[in-house]
Amino acid sequence: MATATTTADTETRSGGAPNRKKVTIAKKRQYVAAYILVMPFFVIFVAMIMVPLAYAGYLSLFREQLVGGVSFAGFDNYTRAFGDPAFISGVARMALFLVVQVPLMLVLSLFFALALDSGMVRLSKFVRLGIFIPYAVPAVVATLMWGYLYGPDFGPFAQLAELLGLPTPRFLAPDAVLFALINVVNWEFIGYNMIIIYAALRSIPTELYEAGRVDGASEPRIAWSIKIPAVRPALILTVIFSVIGSFQLFVEPNLLRTLAPNAISSSYTPNMYAYTLAFVNQEANYAAAIAFLLGLVIMAMSYMVQLWNQRKESRG
Amino acid sequence: MSSSQPNIRAGADPTATSEPRDDTLDPGTRVGPIGQLRKDRPAPKSNLLTVVMLAITLGYFLFPLYWLVIASTKSNADLFSTFGLWFADFSLIENLRQVFTAQNGVFGRWALNSIFYSVVSAVGGTLLATAAGYAFAKYDFPGGKALFSVILGAIMVPTTALAIPTYLLFARAQLTDTYWAIILPSLVSPFGVYLMRVYAADAVDSSLIEAARVDGVGEIRIFFQVALRLLVPGSITVLLFTLVATWNNYFLPLIMLNTPEKFPLPVGLAQWQSTASAGSGAQAMFSTVITGSLVSIVPLILAFLFLQRYWQSGLSSGGVKA
């Protein structure tokens, strides 16, 4: 029977008609198997991603009233969001964060990856691990550590400043706290991105740039003209993940808030705002609209990165 | 395109363990004489500048961890009165005792919860992703392409944007403040499916599947008895990353759970931290929070050290294929 399956299979490809019935049976069996294998994932995928997404969209079209319960609101929650200074300033703050943090992080990640790949670094295995290790530290612990380090009480920077008779550095002052956050996020993720880029660098066929070396091209020149173009897909991946990550920022500002309540408001990031709305203000419907909008902004940004990449690729 | 594939598979190669730096990550070193040259070339011009830059870089990344280790050995009073970057009286044992006995030993409970949440989510999520990835790679079935692009699109959906609606749904189903509230959402890894599809495409030879069919083996048994074994190295990468994601997750358990006995470590530690910084009366908590933080990062750092070849090769396949 199974033999018939394979012959049937080849005959379909060559356009043979006589065995069509067997073809469909064998094929059908494979289809069923494929569905059985995909089904468990897909059921949970639908339940945990599609349904909540749809539910957020649905909730966002309603509003609670103190009197009369829930009523249909159309797009009122969205118009409210666009006129809500707390939401708009949160998005603007994250845009600023993104513009500063992501390039800084990725340039450093790329630089370290290239340095390690060039073979000019001693103990490269140890260095690579040292840079990557922060990724294994939970964001909560990373923020706690940096929070203590920044702190005026027993932070070593404050202690050093006192020893030297300098004023205490105020990392958590309102105008500095965004950079304090950028530092924490960079510390956490430079290694992760470096590893992605490094792995891509390692899979470039050596012949590609060995010729350049023979011709006497310098290491930076080889990096710029051969290696960086070759790892573009990996770079794009890191850009997209970073965009997604930045806009979702929650843990780091939320924890630093206990140390710097004046510098970080409860609507400091859009995500913190959605959290405050849902769990402090009990405005679930408006919170759903904010979460939905945030998701849309992030997806739009990711697609823009991809589109820009494709256009560049087709031009190159 | 297929250049990424040897990376993962090299990760599974037991002969590669001795020198992971070159063998696991650079297929070139193992084949051509050019690659050989590259491997054998002595590290050139390590001048003063690169050494200094290296020291600064490593200093930056290891500095907070160094501080954490030092601070864990100090009593709460010494944290304030002695210099942060060097040891004072050694109180690590006392701190550890404090960590594990505070509030009737709730920290141990959090640690067990963290292990439970991350192991169950990682094992379950990896099995789901492996089966789905294999099916997408090896079967050309109606709707398969469409399903796969929906899943790919979902990689872009921010998990925190989902957390609030998921919480509201779970509240309706009375699932909040249960173990399910953490495990169910953590089982879904669209990126894992993508990685496994990429991996399965090359790791499982189609002729092997054909041969099993000829022998009369059913399709599902082919997956479990023939393919699964070949998919293990790729699966371990997915496992490791799901494990980390769940172990480190803070937002989801924060909103889902109310009972401290169900908290994972990050939520528990964050709660201790806010208690510690709230009032000077609770000052004794700082050394406990710090030592607890150290205890909570040790398992993952060890896991990463021991499973290096898996995460390094796994990341590469994601990066190269994207």
C-alpha cells in the first residue's frame, strides 16, 4: 500500500491520470498528518494571540459609565487617545528613546561582533561570553542592580564623588533618567545583538574576503565593503526586534520609578500608561484601545523597516 | 540561504565541543584550506589600544555583576557605611539565611515557581513549535502557506500589548491568579515555529521520510520515531530561549497573579524592593533583595555557560535566514 503511495506520488508529478484516486488518498493522509502536527500549536496560538487581539479591538469600541454600565462608543476611545497628552507624550518619549538607544546599541553590537570576528581580540571566547552574560540576567534584576549603582545612598558613583569632594551625580534626575534607562537597556541587549551579528559574520564564506586581504585591503575596509553588506539580514532582524522591544518598555522604568518617582510618571511609557489605566484607574476599555494602538504602531514600524530593507535590496 | 543550516547542525556535532569558537560557528574552518588558514593564523597586532578597549568593554559589562557579588557579602549596615566596590565583613551566609527565611521562606517558593513556570512552558512550547515547524517544512498542505504567514506576522505582535486583553479574558474565565495564567500564554512561540521550520527543512532529509513511508510507517509515527531525533539540536535552542523568556518574564505574572505564594522570582524580588525602598523601618531588606537577586541569576548564567553551542548556533540560524 505504501509502495503504491510513492508511485502514485511520482505519477502526479509527471501528470499521470490513471491513479488519481490513490493520489488523493495518499495525499489526503499527509494533509491530515500535517494538520494534526500543526493543530496543537495553532489552537493555543489562536487562543493566546488572535483572540486577545480581537478582544482588545472589541473592548476598545466600548466605554464604561458610572451610571448605565457599558455602552458602545465607536472610535471615541481612539479620538480620546490622540488628544490625550499622557499617551502622546509617552509615544514621543519612546520615539526619542528609540532614536537614541537603538542606533547606539546596534552600532556597538556590530562593532564588537566585527572586532571578535577579525581575530584581533585575544581571549575572544571569554570576551564574547562576558558581553553576552547580561542577557541571562532578568530585566528586573538588571534594573535593581543599576538602580542601586545609580543611587545616592550606597551607589559606588555617589561614594566616589563624595571621596573626591565632588557633587553627587544625579543619574535619576528628570533630565537624566532617560539616559539612565538607555544605559540599562543597552547593558542588557548589546550582547544578545552582538551574538546574532557575530554568528552571521561567521557564516560568511571566507573566500569572499580572503581575496581582499591578499590585495592588501585593511580590516576596516573589508568590514565595511564585504562583511557588513553580507550580514544585512541579521542586522535587519536586530533592528526589528529592537523596535518591538523599545516601544514595549515597561519593566525598567516601572522599577526605577520607586527610586525616582518625580522623574518617571505613571504614564512615562505607553505600556506603563496602559497598565495604569487598566489596573489603577479601572478603565479597561480605554486601556484596551491604548494597547491596540501601541500594537499597531509597533507593527507599522516593523513593516516600515522591512519595506525599506526590500527597497534597498532590490535597488542594490 | 542554506548557509545557516550547518551552524545549527554543527552545534549538535559532539566533536565540535572541544573548540566551539571556531568549529561550531564557522563552517568554513572545517572544509576548505582557506578556512584552515584563517583558523590557524595567530592573533595579529594586539596592540595597547585594543587591550585598553577590551578592558573597558569587559569592565562595563561585568561591573554590575561584580558589584552584586560584593554587595551580597555585606550586611545591610555595611552597604551604607563601606565602599561599594570592595568587601567588608563577610555576611553572605547570614544574608542567604535571611533570603530563604524571610516571610516564612517565600523566596524558596518563588524559586520553585520560576522553575515550574519556565520548565513547563519551555518543554510544552518547544514540542508545539517543533511539531508545527516540521509540518510547515515537510508537508505541502492546503492553507499551509497562509497559516505560516499569519504566524510569521504574529512575531511582530508585541507581547505586552496582548497582556492586558489576555488578563481581561482570563478574568472572565476565572483563570487569573492560577498557574495556567502564566503557562498558557508562555506556550506560544511564533519565532520558535519559524526557527524550527528553517531547521527542519534541512535537518530532516525528505528521502528519509519517503523511505519510512515505503516501509509502511504512518505519518505521525514518522514524526515521532524518525524526525524528532533529528530535530533535537534545533529544539534545544528553542527550549533555551523559551526558558529564558519565561524565567525573566515580569509583566505577565505581575498583572495575572495576586497571591505571593504563586509569584515567580522577578515579581517577588520587585515586591521586596519596593518594600525595602518604601520605608527606613524596612531597611534591613536591602541586603536581602541584593542577595536574592544574586541567587536568582545564578541558574540561568550556568545554563548559558553549559549550553553555549546551542544558543550560539540557534541564534545564527535566526539571523542569517531572516
